[in-house]
Amino acid sequence: MTIAGSLTSLVAQHGYLGIALLVGVEGFGMPAPGETAIILGAGYAAHGELAIVAVAFTAFLAAMTGDSIGYLIGRTGGGG
């Protein structure tokens, strides 16, 4: 399975949770395809499988949470 196929299946199988995971991980500094997950979520919303407002809200919350985790890691003595 290709990387693109893995991403598609993650968002397809887990929906909002898959989007939240990828965006959140990217938010705290790990290289992850968060923007790609949002685009995939928007595509699924266009086909009626997800709600676009919920995709946007999930991405917003995941990015904010990921950023906060990254800040806390750096603030409490994380590497760097």
C-alpha cells in the first residue's frame, strides 16, 4: 500500500479521529501530513461522508491541542 493509500484509508476508516490524529501530531512538531488529512476530509465531506463544519472544527481543535502540547514539551525542558 502506498503512503497516499494509507492516508486515505486512515481518514476513510476513522473519519474525524484520523484527521485529528494527523493534524494534532503535526501541530506539536512531528512531520505528518496534517494539511493533506484536512483536504481528504473536505473531499469526503463533498461526497457526503463527513460534515465540512465538523472537519474544520476537528482540524482547529487538533491543531490547537497539538500546538499546546508542543509548547508544553518545549517549556518543561524538551529537546532543543
